[in-house]
Amino acid sequence: MDVRLLEAFRAVVDHRSVTAAAGAMGVTQPAVSTQIARLEETVGFALFERSGGRLKLTSEGMLFYAEATRVLGEVDRLQTATAQIREGQAGRLAIASHPWAAISLLPKLVSEFLATRPGVSVRLISRHSDVVSQLLPSESFDIGIAELPLDETSVKLSRHQMRCVVVLPPRHPLAARKVLTPKLLSGLPMVAPARSLQLPARLIAVFAAAGAHLNSVVEAEFLASLCGLVAAGTGWALVDPMSAESFGHLGLVARPFEPAILYEIGVFHRSDREPSTLAASFLELLEAKLGG
């Protein structure tokens, strides 16, 4: 059934005349009369009684009006939903990330994203980087974030680098230094990232090259744990700048480290299809954050 015929019917009933309905719809009176005639032919019964130039709903017309109003309400809701989907204002977004992004990057970013999208819901999935890259074929998420390297066979990947910083406990003796080096940190208690992260090998290499002693007293799997241990006074740690910022409220002191050690992550999605409008909008926000 042509929705335009139902809209003409509703307009005539609501405005109580063909002339008023035509004016409200921005069409001619004959056009509305033709639509009503077509609708009556389609449904197979009279919708109006015509007497003295006035229209009055028949009993069947009253029943049909109730149903037509309900259907048009659904059409209106569908049109609204369509516009929201088209503009990235509705839908569900699933993001899979390793713990670093789930803790230090995504909370503020997702909150900012949802603030202007009341019709959107987000699911965050936190796994180790190697697990995140394996989830994609199952189509369980729209966007992935993980440490590099990644298997790029079935993904479209963008790479990002961050220069790591040293975080120190509050009032640490080295807090007065503007830049920290392996020589300055040699022998001091350190909270080390677990071997499953990409940082340990690079850290070991730069300390060895400088002839400095890397004194690891605790090993932790998450960068957030490193920051918490540092704040408790356990020792110093090397983390990305976003983690340092996220836990700055604990009183951590962050200082540049020389030589530079880069923390590398990848943002990716399936390569065999374009991301949804919603996912593309979040990717734009994410890329801007990481590129800034």
C-alpha cells in the first residue's frame, strides 16, 4: 500500500476537509481527492460519507484511520531512525582493545563520543593484543586497537607511535631532572613491564648500550599497574604518555627519557568492507586523538 495515500487520508481527517489538507500538504485539492479515491479503491470500502459538500468518516473509515495512524507512526519512527543511522547518531559500536587503550585511551574518548549521540551504545572488549587480532574474523567487533606488530592479512591498519616517559614516585630525588637517562636510573628500583609487552626488549637494549644496570624489582602485565606501583613508591617505570597522564592524579612525576623508546600501536578494522558510518565517526575521533 502506498504510504502517500495513507498520509493524504490522515491529513484529510486531521484537517477535516480536502481543501485544508491540500493546503497543509502543499498540493492541489484535486490531487488529494484523487489520492483518497485511489485509497478507497485499494482497500475496497468507502472511507468517507459525502453529504452537502462535507466529509464524514464511515464506521469502516474510523477503524481504518486508527490503523493508518499507527502504521504512519511506525513509518515516522523508521524515517527518524534512518536519518540517525545515516548520520552516525544511532546504532551499536563494538571496540576490542588491549588493556592499555581500555584504561588510558578509551574511557574519555568514548564518553566524548556518546555525549552527542544519545541513540548510540558502545561495547568495550579488553583482551591482550594477540587475542584482539584473532577476534576479528568472528566479526565480534567493529574497531580493534592493539600493540604492533599485527597480522595485516585481513585488516586495514593505521600505525601510531608515542614517545615513552619515565614516571617517578612523588618527591623522588630524580624529579628535579628535566631528562632521564639509563645512567641516571642505573641500579634504582624499577617496576618492569611484562615480557608480553613490546617495551622490555627495547629497554634492556638501551640500558645495555649505556652500560647501565636495569634493577627490576617487580614485573606487571598492565601499564596501569606499573603506574599504581610507582605511585606507591615501589620504583620508577617507563610508560606511554597517555598512561602517565591518566594516573597523574596519583602524584606521579613524568619526565622525558633519552634515548627515545617508542610505544607502537595499531588501529584496525576489516579490510574486506568499509566501516559503518558510526564506526567511521569514532575512527576519525580516535585517529585525531592519537595523531595529536
